[in-house]
Amino acid sequence: MLNYVVRQPKTTVKNPSLLILLHGYGSNEQDLFSFAEELSDELLIVSAQAPYEMGGGAFAWYAINFDANNEKFSDLVQAQKSVDKIALFIDEIKTKYTTNPDKTFLLGFSQGAILSYALSFSYPNKVQHVIALSGYINDELLPKKITNDNTDYYISHGTVDQVLPVDWARKAPAFLEANNLKNEYSEYPVGHGVAPQNFYSFKSWIDKRL
């Protein structure tokens, strides 16, 4: 099982809605957990730590390497393994905490967002709601046939993101709409991060679905 930190619901709920947080490359499970205190009291919030250790408290869901021309490429074998590990982890958490099976939210930032998209297609309908912050859909991690039919997506990106260009993120709504999947897309005048108004926007999006 992946290492994780948890915030129990602040109100007594028999089968709480579940929010899983997936951090970005070179971070750890504490990073997005700072959101937890500000989010709905009804939620069980679990922040997972990626499996690949980089040293100094930094972890990755998969390696990002550079070739001779300094072009970046992702270790897709590691990425797919992480998708499988996250899927198993979600099942383990659902069972351990007896969460509401129909209300699972998956929030990922950057590399975590890329894998949140991939998981939602590789494991159709395992999660009902995906919040993809500063990420993109990596076609190489998608199954041949898209059978996901009821997940909806909140997507946001910084217009001056220097790590993952905003153009990459802009392709997601078109792809989702082509597959009849609901999505809400927004941009903020920031770099590779989450602006305060961005936080309140996805908080409200989650609240409407609880």
C-alpha cells in the first residue's frame, strides 16, 4: 500500500465521500495536504505519497529523463505501474474507511494530474470526479478504447506555466467532449501552481457534487 496521510471527516458521516490527492513530481504527500483544512468537513481526505524516491523527501510517480538533445521524456512503464498502484490504493482506502462508493474524487497536480486522467480511462468509473490541476492528457497512457462514461472533470492551468505549456492542457476539454464527458476548464494568470481563486473554484466544484 502507498504511504499516505489522512484527514478524517470533521462531521460524523457513516460512508463519507472520499478525496484522494496525488502530488506532483519531486514533492511528497504533505504538499497538497495543506488544502485539506479548507475543504468540506464531510470529506475523508487522503494524500498519497508516490512510490519512487528521489532523495531529500522528494518522490515521483515516474521518472522524467533527458536525452542527448535535452529533450524530456517520461518513463511510461513506471507511469503505468503507478496508475495500477493508485487504482489498488483507492480500493484499499474505500474498504478500510467504508467510503461512499459513488462519491470518489481524485485530485492531482502536474504529474499527479496526468495520472489522474490516465487512471480515469484505464479503470473506468473507479472514480466519479477528477480534478486535474496543471496537467494534461498523455495519449500514451490511454487504453485503445475509451469506455469511461460517467466521470466528470475539473481542469485548470496557469497561462504562464513554464513546466507544462498551457497549450497541452487546452487539448483536454476537446478530447473529453469528443468522448461525451462533462468538464469544466479554466485558466489563471499564474505559472506552475494553484492560485487562491483557483483553489476556491475547485472547492466550490467539489461541494456541488457532495
